[in-house]
Amino acid sequence: QKSLDWQIDSGAWERGALMDFSDTTGIEVQFQNVRGFAAYVTTRARNLPARGPVAVIAPQEVMYGVLRMFQEWVEAMQPPWDLHVARTATEAEEWLARFNP
């Protein structure tokens, strides 16, 4: 939540972002925590400008699955996020490049 708050407070919220979870190991995630964070994001984003595009690199199976769940929730927000969960940096960078021709 601190990272999200920083993005909002610093003005980074409206810019594109690339998040890399490639080196994440030993993650223990509970469904309700992911859902709770998605709810927090939804609440914080209600009165903000549209979110810039976000690409996430998640090559590990569990992290990829958790982030895909999160993606489904934030894409249902109004306005929806442009969020892409990728397995590789190349895929994520190519997706982000679409927003900066």
C-alpha cells in the first residue's frame, strides 16, 4: 500500500509503470489479501485521474496467477486500468511501447 500511496502523492499515478517480480521467491499469498489490496486500490482510485498503463513481469507460476487475479479485479474498476501481466521483460516492454508511439 505504501508504494501505491507514493505513486499517487508523487504524481507517478498517471504515468506508465513496469514492475518486475522476476526475483520474487518464497511468496506466500492468501486470496483475501489480494482481494483486500484490490479493494484498497479501487477505493483510492475513485477520485483520481486515469491510471497510466502498468506492465508486470511475473515468470513464476504462482506469482503470475496471483497477478492475473488482481488484473481481473482492477480491470473491472471504473475507469479500468490498462494492466498487463507478462512472463518476460520483452513481452512487458512491447506491451508498454504501445502507449508511447
